[in-house]
Amino acid sequence: MSIPRLKSYFTILATVLVLGQAVSAQAAELPDFTQLVEQASPAVVNISTTQKLPDRRVSNSAQMPDLEGLPPMLREFFERGMPQQRSPRGDRQREAQSLGSGFIISPDGYILTNNHVIADADEILVRLADRSELKAKLIGTDPRSDVALLKIDGKDLPVLKLGKSQDLKAGQWVVAIGSPFGFDHTVTQGIVSAIGRSLPNENYVPFIQTDVPINPGNSGGPLFNLAGEVVGINSQIYTRSGGFMGVSFAIPIDVAMDVSNQLKTGGKVSRGWLGVVIQEVNKDLAESFGLEKPAGALVAQVQDGGPAAKGGLQVGDVILSLNGQPIVMSADLPHLVGALKAGAKANLEVIREGKRKNVELTVGAIPEEDKDLSMLPKSGVERSSNRLGVAVIELNDEQKKAFDLKGGVVIKEVQDGPAALIGLQPGDVITHLNNQAITTAKEFTEIAKALPKNRSVSMRVLRQGRASFITFKLAE
């Protein structure tokens, strides 16, 4: 072999060795979950529930096929698929079974799971790692956070170590243990995709988003960090197929334990409440309100007599921070307010009419039910504004009282024009236009005539009692 070829051979060999070492080093850096799983699995439980639902009487021939002539294997198969049973009264009942996960948080048998796992259950069964089954007592539930606290009789039970979800960062490894489709103690892994996620109708939970594979049956199970500490309760997935699609959500353990402690001591959960309806500040709204960038929570509605109204918060205020914590997205505000107790002080930094202002108020307790506002029959003198393409009438005293308004106009008719393009409908109530309060139909017409061209203009609209700001631009 010539010297050049020999040099080339040794160069290739050295390259292969270097690549091999790099691959080995990379493999060595990947986490090993075996010890975590061995230590944590005994405290993870399977939860099944039974709900007895009275069924209508029907003939046996229609609902209870004759299985006597079938081979034993087929008869057993069909019997397993027939959950109907007879109650002591002789009425047939069907048993609706739910399956989920949970985990033990105290040696005497307190267990955390999801509210939706045990909702409406007549009986809750907990299966431990040693396959033993125990009936569980429901201590309390909190549908708003989807957390439930159970209790089984036990002593010196294995428990999980709890971590701090507030320390989580996107990109960290996390592990889930649960019972997807009933397969006990299934382990899946992934990373934290994002923190502080808000989901529709889940305003009080800043969810942890992960790419950990989660499926039906994982609900209520623990989410671990690499230290083997529970940092969340697996709760939901985003899916279009019904199965896992790479996006799952967990309730932060800090939130869950606060709920658990309140359920254990008082049987219910108390949350802070401002009494406002807020919305996201998009680019057009930011331009309309004179903001440098889209940020904060825009106050679209203030409930009369609520903490916000008593503290001087106004419709059109943009909340930038609460007690020094910035409000980047509007969904940040409910998380922060909900974590406060009734009676706590809240210092809000707001933008009002283009100027920064501090508003200090006392947080109230969230009411059991939201106030129900419905549209009332409309009356008054009709006015028109051809520029926007709407015909409006003034609110009467009864309507103003129902909506806690001092003024405003109701849309009677939507014609062709800007109003139709932005989705306004007859029955909508307009209270503000171009950041100016509307008290009469005449004011509405005058403000509409003076609207600027080719610039974002805001309008506050109430529809079925719910308020929001919308924006539009007039080309002429």
C-alpha cells in the first residue's frame, strides 16, 4: 500500500472513531428513566367508577339474547359485553364505567385525580400496584381546575414526592405514568412544550403543555420531572382524531395542591374575583387604544357592585400588570387573580385614555354562578347612521338597569356596509365608539360621522349580555 493511501486509510479510521465516540457520548447523555419508574410506580393507582343509570323496561327478547345454546367461549364474550344488571327492586340498570389514573399523596390514603374521572360516580374503586382494590371516599371536587381529592383506608402507603411546577421550563424532560386504555402503569416520556397555557373554559389553570403521549385512561395520573418529583396532573389532550396527536396538557402540581388543601380543610375552593370580562389585545386594538404593542388585558365589561367597580376600574382600561406581575396575554390575569384570596389587595397598572394609571382594589370571592343577563324588548326613537350601515335605537331605563349601563344604543337593523362586514347583528348593544362612551343615539350618529379613515377604530358591543371590543377601518 502506498503512503498516500495509507494516510487516507488512517484518516478514515480516525474519523470513524471520532464519530463513534460522539454517538456514544450523545447516547450517554440521554436520560435513563428506570430508577424513576421503579420508585414512583407503587404510588400510582388505577381508578374505575360505576354509575348506575335506571333503564327503561323493555322486553327480554329485545335486550337480553338467549345465550344458552352458544359455546362457553362465545357465551362468556357476549356476557362481558352486556353491562346490564338487576337491582334489588327488579329494575334493570346499566352501569357506566369510567377509567382513569391517580396517585397517592399521603401515607394514610389521600389520592389526587381529575374531576372528570370521577364525575357523577356512585362508586369509586382504586386498584393499587399490588392489584388489591379498595373503595374510595370522595373528599371533594373542583370542576374549575378539574381536580378531585379521594381517600382510601390505608396506613404507611407509598407516596410520591411533590415538586414545584413553577420551576419548570420549556424543553425539560418529563415522564407520565398512568393507565391508558386500562393498561396499568404505562410509562411515556417527552418534554415540556410550553408553560402557562390557557384553554377555552379553563381560565383558572395555567396548563403545562407537553408532547408526552397521553391517551384515555391517563387522566389523573402524575407527570414527573427527572428528579422523580410530581410536577403536574395529566388532564387533557388536543386531538382531531380522538387519539394522541403530540399535544397534551397537565395541571400544575402547585395549583392542584392548593385546591387539594382547600378541599381537605373546607370542602370547597375559594378563588379571587374582580368582576370583569376581559379580552385579548390584538394589533388593531392596540392601535385603537394608542398602545405601543399588543399586550395586556382589555376590560370589556365591569360588573356593577363587583370588586373592580368598587375599586374604580373602568371599561376600556387595559391592564398591564397585577401586583407587579406583567400581563402579557389576557389569559394571564385570571390565573393571577384566581390565586389570590378574597380580601387580598390587588394593585393594577392600567392604560386609560392613553395614560398609565394605578388602580388599587380589594379582591372578592368568585360567585357560585355567573350573573345571567338577557336581552330585553327594545324601544325608543330610531336613529340612523348611513356611514356605518346600521339603524339604532336608544336603550330604555329597564334595559340600562338590566345591563348595568348608563347609556348605549341597540342595533335595530344592519344594512349593507361596514357594520355588516364586521358581523354586527340586530339586538347588539353599542356602548363605546372610537374610545368614546355612547349615551344617546344622537351621540352615536355624530361620533360615527367624525370617524377617521384608514385607521383602526374600536367599538364596544354587548351581545346576549357579554361585552367585547371589536375593531374596523373605514376606507372612506
